[in-house]
Amino acid sequence: MRASVAVLSALALAAAGGLSAAPASPPRARAEEKRPAPRAARGAADYDAPSDLWREGPVRYLLTKNEDDAFRALAADEDRAAFIQRFWASRDPVGSTPENEYRAIFYVRVAEANRRFTDSTKPGWKTDRGKIFILLGPPDDLEVVQGRDDLNPGSFVWIYRSPPGGERTESLPAIRFTKDATGEYHLSNDVALSGFETPSRIAFQIQAIQIKSLPEKKTLLDTIVGARALFDASPFRSHRDFFRSSDGDTFTVFTLGVKTELLGTAPATPAGARPPDQVATGAPGAGPAATGSDAAPAAGRGRFEVLTRLVGDSPDLPSYDFAEAHGLLVEDGAPAPGPTSYLLFQGGMPIRPGTYTAYYGLIDHASDQIYSFKETVEIPDFQTLRFTLSHITLASRLERLDASHTAYTTPFVLGNLRALPRPDDTFRKGEEFAFYYQIYAPDIDPIDGRPDLDLEYRFFAAQADGAGGLRFSPLGKPIRLTRQRSQVQGYALPLDDWPPGTYRLRVQVTDNLSDQRSTEEISFRVL
């Protein structure tokens, strides 16, 4: 028997999915909450004591791998205390106020999870329901599926009307918890249960199972995605790199270039920008507070921040948020000088293949301006990919790294190259011409586990054909490199003696192990 019970509505967040304080008078206990009295409550100060066990507390849901590695390397309590202070300061949504709203509401949820979920020998925050409660907040509705005796629920389904990730479907996204033999409720890995088979619900359940961090920027991303104002693409350039992943997803690296002339001045409300009063403030994820055009950047942040959301174009595709530690990070702390005049942001994560709409939001914390841009993105499926080359990417800077790098590790590092994509196809005489590309699905040497590749780079110069078009003639001798062992390749050469004109580069790669060949071309200009 199934009963639908509307619960927790009094606890619904001011910004669904974002942190908010619990009410003073919680609603009457429901079937889910009829448990023995919880243990003595612990305070935030107890959880944040500077011991080596801090990382094993509730903050485990927020710690990135880099943060965890850095904390484990600390030996002194004073160093741990300083790290914990920086950890929370970097997540403070309103650096100008004495209270860290993010931390305060996080620990309110921890305490509430301990109070509610007492069906386990471990604290409520350690349970699956506690984790989801802390990360997503209370659900808007609850479905109870009774067990065999019609007294004890066999499972709970939490329904979120405004789910994280920006999913908007007719079928309400939900998360199912099922009871095991010990009586504890666990996040269900079986998403194909009766009444739970819709693609959107399955996608949301999978997203819930994989969630590892608080969607504190959800409210601001909701504003960017839902806004009807014009999105202005003119100040932006975007680029994507794709890597094959063994789990069936495609690891996708997004690069967003923003014109430095846009960043140098903050117009009142440019086309595609969101005025600050359209963004809620006072809670994590609410964006910058509207404190005036001369406000200083929030503590612990750079001036500019990029938030990105990918929304699947079909119901079976999930949504993905790039924010905070998993967001698009800047290459350095200031706009890069030089002829490109673009500041670059980059980040990556595994994405399910398919068609998405990408929404970008650039936040200027100094002026409270939010510039937005959207585009359609096609994520390729590499599981059945034949031997081929990626598109060739022109680079502003290219450096070769230790050959031990084999994949995307940090922003602007692709395989054994540190590469900054170029925002356009224009070079100036005297600059360095650089490019990189990937080689997909080559045969692998069973002895050393690497491919065996021959590369040929040939340049062509454009000439007028007399009919108003261009014809390309070979320019000099081809450049040949043999026995290359990396699937990410790049090359750079000076343009000192190149006259202004239009040129074409042809890249041909031969797989010596399978005797297959693949070719790609790209055009560029020298001014």
C-alpha cells in the first residue's frame, strides 16, 4: 500500500536546495521521525575542533580531494585551525558580515539530521538520509511505501519540486530510500522500482547517488537559467575538449574566454547581464550581496567567478553544475596581457553523451554584475569510436609537461601539455603559432601500454583563384614526427618570417600498430 503524505513544508527553503535556517517550531513528527530520542547534540565548534579527525566529520561531504590531501598533510593543531578557518571563509557567501551564513546553516542541517534520523547506530548525519538532507535540504513532499505489515514503511521517497541541477520536468524529481534488514534506510541503487521508472526520476536518483558537494550556487544558477532577458554572446568565446572515460561518460573540459575590456569596466546593466536585485542574498548560493558598485570582492575570492550549468535537452539526460571547487577556474589572478585580450576560465567533469544547453554566468564580485551566455553543446559518445582525430585547437600558450600525465588533471593541463586555447584564429607576425589535438582510439602496444604514432604537419598558403575564392598551395616541406607515444599532441613554431595572409594546417596521424590514418585541417590568419 502506498500513501502520499505532504510533510516538511514548513521547513521548505527560501531558496530550494540552498541552505536556510531551520524554523523555531518544527512540524509535528511524521512516520519518518517516530524514533527514539537522539543523542546529546554536538555544536559546530565540536565538529570544527582542529584535530586530525576533522576531515572525518560532516565536512567530508564538502571536502574536495585537493583540500582533503592538504589537510591530511598537516601535523600541528594550529595549522589545522588555520586551514579550517580558510575552508569556511572560502565558502562564505557574504564576506562583509561577521557571521559565515554558509557554515551556520550547514551545521543547523547537521543538527537536524541527528535529531531526525535515529534508526541507525551511527549519528544521523552519517546516514544516507542525513547526507542528502544536509546537501539538498528537506524535501517538499514525502511518499511513504509501507512494508509487509502495513505499519513500518518499506521505503521513503523524497520529492523536490525545485531540484538541484536545474531539472525542470512534468514528473517531480525524487530520491528513494529503502530499508535494509537492520532497519536502517539507505539511498536506493535500484532506480527501476514500481512507479519509479520515468527517465527524469531515474536521472535525478542517479544524480543524488553521485552527489558529493553542496549545491550552494543553485539559486543563482536557477536565476541565470530561468531569466528571460537577452543572453549576449559577444564578449565570450567558448571551447571544449573531450576525453574518453571508462565508465561510459565523456570527460568534458569547458573553457570560457571573456574579453578583458568587459572585465575592466562594469557598465550599469549590459545586454545579457543580471542586475544585482534579481539575485537573492543572505544564504549560500545566493550570489554577491548588493552592496554598491564600489564594493570590494568577498573575502577569500578572486574578483571574477564563473558558474556553469548543463541542462540536458531530453528527459533522460541529467543536469550538471560547475561551481565552487568544481567550477570553471581562472588560469591566473588577472586578465592575461597581449593581443588575445581574453581572461580564460576552465573546468571539467564526466558528462553523459548527448545534447545539452550550457548556461554560463560570470560574476563580478566588485560591482555585483552578472553577465550571462548560453549555447548548445553536443557531448560525443566515445564508447564505439573508431580511430580518428579531434578538432585541432589553436593555442595562446603551449608547454610540454612530464610525460607521466595521461589525462586532464588540473585546469589548462591536457595530457602532457599545459595549453591555453586561443579565443580566435588570428595571429600577429612575430607571435608563436601553437596548436594541440587529441588522437582517439589508437591501438595500444601490449608491452608498454602506449600507442605508436607517426605525425605529419603540413602548411598551405592561400592565394586568390581569380573567381573571388581562395586556393591553398603547399608551403615549404612537411614536418614529420615518428614513434610518438601520447594521445594528446601539440606543436609550436615562430611566425617571424610569415607574411600577412590566410593559411591552413593539415594534420595527418598514422597508427603504426593498426596501419590506420586520420586527417584534420584548420585555417588561421597572420596579420
